[in-house]
Amino acid sequence: MAIYALGDIQGCYTELQQLLEQIRFDPAQDKLWLVGDLVNRGPDSLRVLRLVKSLGDNAVTVLGNHDLHLLAVAEGAAELHRTDTLDEVLGAPDRDELLTWLRQQRLLHTEGDYVLVHAGLLPQWSVKQAVGLASEVEQALRGDDYATFFARMYGNAPHNWNDELDGYKRLRVITNAFTRLRICTLQGEMEFKFKGEVEKIPEGYVPWFEVPERKSRKATVIFGHWSALGLKVTPNVIALDTGCLWGGPMTAIRLEDRQLFQVNCKNPVAQNW
């Protein structure tokens, strides 16, 4: 059995299929770990959802910000953006089945020394603490009052973690860290406007994974979300969003030997991010 981790798909179904063919993915033996953002901006979010759902336990996916946005729009808690490509999902005959399945997915997956997350972990969080915090949001997503969660999910504040936070402020910070984090201060204060290259990070901020002594540093964190960062593979960081949506490749890595696999984007939305 092999485990393949894949970067952000964002509705790029053709490239996903080509990548699965390249790695000779066998759902009877292999597993996919998906870093989230299955949907949006690309042309085929509906087919991506149907495919990943059909793989059952052979695909592990964590939720990304675009996945949560789809769920919020479906509940009337958010408006579609001009660049969204979610209409086909929202109008599909199996919409409710797909969205219910999506809402049951995790924010964080851990296995052995690996942590799978869409965006990142705050430096104050150990892996054990992060698992517990992810569970708090997952319970809200799966509970009877999930519509209220989506109504209260949006916002940039609070922008730092405090163990004393409660209610929806607490859930919002947890959600933002796992699904939107790119950079933070050494004290873990998050900044959400920046989306660019590492060389252009504002003064006072660093990539979340470069904070010295972050408590999750002994684990290998697999994540996506930051297309301008691109592919980054170190002993304890595997960044896999290589910007397929914007003209870059779609990337997979086989965890057992860290062999990389890539396919080129066929119809990019734009030539850069």
C-alpha cells in the first residue's frame, strides 16, 4: 500500500485524473491524502467531489477555505464571489448528498509522524492540542446547528490564539488557522491579506512553519493553500499547492519514499497568482 498526498485540486478534474493515472493509483491498495480546497475557481468541482466521495476510506481529505465557502453559500451564510465556479455543485441533483459528505470531513488528520492540514498550525499548538481543537470545529460542522457556525465563521478577528477564548470567537480562530494561515508573527498573530512570495512577506511576519520552537516542529506537516510558496519539501514540511489553477502543475508525493509526481495544467484561470 502506498499513500499519496496531493496538493489543492480546486475543481481541476482533468488534471486530477491524469495525476491518478500517472501514479497508477489503485483504490484497492493505495490511499490519497488531499490537502483540501477540492472545489472552486476551476471548471469541474462537481466531478471532483463525486470522484473523491466515491473513493470512500481510500481518500482522506481535510477541509480548505474554499470547501467551507461552498458549504456556507449553500446555507445562505455567504454570497457567491465573482470568480466562484460553484453553480454546478449548488444545482446538482445530488447536491445535498455531496454537501453532507463534505461537511463530515476533517480539519486535521494525523497518522504516525504526519499531520495533514489545509493551511497551517499556530506555533503555540502541539499536534495533540491541534487534534483537540480541530475536533471542536468538526463537532460544530456535524452538529444540528451547523448553519449557525457558517453564519459566524467569517472574520479576521481575533487574529491570535488564547486558551481562554470561547464560543464562536474560539471556533473562528481555530478555523482560520487551519484553513487560511500563511504568515504570522513570532507570537503567532495571524495576517490574512498576504498571499505572495516568501521574499515579499511584510516586516514582522514569517511563514508559520518558520517560527522558532513551534510546538509541532517534530511532526511532518503536509499542507497546501499557499500557491505562491509553491513546492517545498523538507524533513518536517511538505507544501503541495503548486498553483495548478494558475498554470502551474498539480503535484502529488508518495510518502514512503518522497517521490514526486506532477501533471501540467491544461486550462489555467490565469498565468500567475
